[in-house]
Amino acid sequence: MARILLIEDSPTDTAVLTRLLEKHGHQVLASTSAEDGIEVCKRELPDVVLMDVVLPGMNGFQATRAITRESSTKHIPVLIVSTKGMDTDRAWGMRQGARDYIVKPPNEDALIARIDQLLGNGT
């Protein structure tokens, strides 16, 4: 079981992803903004962060950069989960420090496999 921080402003997406992750035995912490998510990440030190890109205020790319460059959180893998599916979005997300990028809506098996891989449980 992993502690996963979900930074997502859509209540629907938060509910769906939380249910999916909990079904697979993970504990979910949720945040509705990038700024709050960064603070939760520093305080709780989750095992993985699932990051939306389109957020109020600071966007997910900026938050990813903040998390992956902060000394206390840079070891935490960030997986971007976004509706922004262009190759340039993916490339930019990876340049900000994301370890992986998946387009919404995520396929359950693919999402869990990527999380397992980030946690070192996958192949």
C-alpha cells in the first residue's frame, strides 16, 4: 500500500481516482490546488504524487517543478494525469521533473501499473 497525493481540482475526477486507488489498497490524500498540494507534499511526504495540469492559480507543470526541485520532496515521483494529451505537453511535463505522464481518463490497469513501476513494485 502506498500513500498517494492526488492534486486535482475536479471533484468528479478526485472521486473516481480516489475510489480506483483505494480499491487497489492505496491511501489517498487529496488537494484541490497546486499551492496547497505542494504544502501537503512537504508535510506528508507521500510515496507518489498524481498531478493534474489544469489547476486554479499555479498550474500542474509549475507545481511539478516545485516538488521535484525542493530538497525535501525531490525524491517523490510525480505522475502527471491530465487531459492535455499533446506530445508537447508530455515533453514539457517530463522536463519539469515528472517521472511519467498519462492522459485522462486513465485506463485503470495502465495507471496502477505505472504507479507500481514508480514505487519499484513493477517490472
